[in-house]
Amino acid sequence: MWVYTHSLHGKRVLLIPLDSRPVNTDYVALLGQMAGARVILPPSGLDHFQKAADYSKLKAFLVKNIASCDAVFIGIPEWLNGGIVQGRLINTYTANMYRLEELKNILLKHPGKNVYILNIIPREMPAYLSKAAKYNSELVIYGRRYNQLLNAPSTEEADRIRNIMRDIEKLIPARYVKDYMGLFQQNLRVQYELINWAETGVVRELLIGLDDTSSMGIPKVSEKAIESLISENQLSNVRIMSGADDLTALLLARYKNEINHTGSRYVVTFSHELEKGRVRAYDGKPLENVIHDKIQLLQPDNPASISPPMHIYVHSYDESMDKVERWANENQGSIKGVADLSATANGNTTTWTENFLRQKLFTKVESYSGWNTSGNALGLLLAHMEMIRDQPTWNDAYQKWMLTRYVEDYYFNNIKRGEYAAKYSSIGRLTAGQEKQIGDDITQKSNLLIDLLTFATMRGGKRIVVKPRYRIAKAELPWDRVFEIRYHFVLRKTSRAMPLSPFPS
């Protein structure tokens, strides 16, 4: 018999996030609440899109709270660069490198503290609001040719690639080429320093993500160098993988598993088997490898026990609902999650998801995710499944999480965001009036969707289906642009439960 305990209960986790977006703040806090933990965020000083974080406030927050927390999670882009967006600019490295030494000195005053560090290798596209963005295509191709040059099989091939690179250089102002290449050199310098911290025990774990990467771009140069260093020094506490938005959530789940020394076992079903070997947009490696890397991150060293199997259905392209319904019925009694990749990164239609909702298949699964890229969607799904596998009753934080997944991953990102981007601006800042129009519209329309939803959950050891206890009181755009959205929930007036079959413990 599997005994449900939650090792995060009562823990205080200090978090300096990768940036201020809800995916790196609100989502992590919700996962902590599911487990009875408190995620403590800076009350002020976080970045705001192009406005960098206030370093002095972040430093004061860390110094004040580190001693009283059980674990510390620090996003290096926020601490060093001022945010992920700022981490795409070379000057935030050259001007702020002293901040790493100050962070190290703070951490050394608290030996034995569970410190988890997250860092990012910048995406291969230059910052889209920088002047270099005008030469986006040329710089990306230049970086890919540089990667090819380092792996050229012969002198003749290397000379051929150099000539191509010289031709590209003629199309781009020299300062942009220098800054683009220098950005990844400076970032790699930081990665090496952080790896040294992990090797010498300054931090417990280092997780390095590849932000919107490809299988051939210049980020692969950094990835290969880091992987070689990890292998040469046999570093088990340094990992590198695709993704950015999901990494903090995954690392929190890993911390939970390390506390109770319990690993997890997943059975993955693909809607289309050929998808295993496909490199999906922004992931940089085959989908099967992306899933494997994220599952492996969750496993503690030398686990004392392994959880019962949990099942993941990876949906990629439109298909009939029979397959996913049959999969859910065959795995009754197990925790099940659907990774909906049909509308992420590749512009597919949302017909399958609409049918999934219309046929109420959400009552048959305990987790769902369809976030903005395939890798990020999978990471958020896995982190959530890890949290709910260790407790017999799923609480209000679970409901808020699931509501967010359906109204944001599906409805906002895949239905409404494109509409708003076409009407207003895809990346530019919006006026207060435009933001209010979007916020009011999405609040009203999302609540109509919520009225149709029910959740498979647990109560008194029994599996039941419940109506949501919450509705959206307000939706807002925290970065004043269409890409990000934040939901504020309020209790509904009524909630009813409908018993289903018992859920074995």
C-alpha cells in the first residue's frame, strides 16, 4: 500500500525568480501551497519587462530571509542581469559581474543551506527590442554557421564555412556581430563560475536551461561545452536541459523528492509514435529526450522507494477522442496527466482540445498542461503531477492550478492571444484602456469556460468530481503586453460534488 505523505508540508522556500512573470512566481507559489509549503517572494524589486530588477532590494530580501528558510531558489538572470529579457543583452554581464561574488559571499555565510540555482543560456534570437533585432535572421544564421565551423569534419569544410560567415558579416554592422557572439561568451563564463559553486559545495544543485533553443544554433556550442565539463568532472548536481518557464516548478518538485528520498515512475503514451523523434520548435532535441531529461531531474539520488506508476498522454496532432478516452479508462486508479502539444509552437488547430472539453474528458484526468512550448508544457505537467501524488486530498491550490491551465494554456494562449495581438500589438506595450478591455473580456469569457468545468479530485479517500470552488475576479496583463496574463481568483457561491469510483490508496 502506498502511504501518502507530503515532505514539503511546513517548509519555507525563498524564491528569487527567473523573472516576474506569473509562470515563474504565481505558478511556483501555487505548487508550494498544494504541498502545504510557503514560497516566499520579494515584496518589491522584481523586473517589469524592459525595466530591470532592483538589485539592492533583491539583495536586502535575500540577506534578511535566508536564515529562516528551509531552501533557497535563486534565478541568476534576475539577480545578475535584472531578468531574462535583460539577460539577452551583453552589457548586463559586463556591468554586473560583481553581483555573483556578492551572492557567493552571502551563501558562504549559511553553509549547509539547501540552495538551488537556476540559470539560462540565452535564446539564439537577439533581443527583439534591441537595434540588432533588425538583423535577426542574419545573426541566427551566423551563429548556426559558427556551430558548424566548430564541428567541421575537414579543413576544406571549415574554410568553406568561414567564407560563408564572412559574407554574412558584410550584411551586419560589426558591433552587432561582436555583441551577439560576446553575449554567449559572457554567459558561458557565468555558467563556469556557477558550476564551480556546485562542485565545491557552495550550492546544492545547479539547473541550466536552454531558452527557446534550436538543434543547430549557437546555444548548442555552450550546451556542448557545459555537458563536457559535467561529464569530465562527474558532476551529479549540475544539469542542463531544454526549457526556461518550467524549470523552477520542476526544481521545487525535485527538492520535495530529495527530502523524502522517493522517486517516481512514469508511463508515457504518445498519440503519434513518430513524434518521439521529432525536434519540436524551441526544444532543440527530440521530444522523447526532452521528456526523459525532465523526468530524470525529478528523481533524487539513491531513492529509498519509487511511487506507483503515473501515466502521461502526449497529444501532438488532431485525432479522434477514442484513443485518449481508452487510455484514461485503462489506467483508472492511477494519476494521469495530458500534455496537450497540439497548439504549442507549431500553430496547429485547437479542435482536439475543444472536443476534450466538450466531451468532459477532464473528469478522467488529474492534470493537464498546454503551455507555450512543448518542453515547457511537459515540465509544468510533471511538476504538478509530482505535487499531487503525495497527498490524499487535493486542496484549493490544486483547483486554482487546474483552472489556470484551462483558461490560460488553452483559452487565452491558443484562442484569444492571437486575436488581441492582431487587434492591438503582438509585442508592444498597451495603453491602460487597451489593457482594461482585454482584462474585462478575458475575465468574462474565461468564467463562461469555468462554468463548464469539473475536476477529478480526492475527498475522504474517494475519487470524486467537483465543480470549481473559484471563479476569476480579475484578469490583468502584468507586463502591459499581450503575452503574459495573471488571474485573481475569488470563491464561488456554491460547490457540489458527485461521487465516482473509489481511488485506491
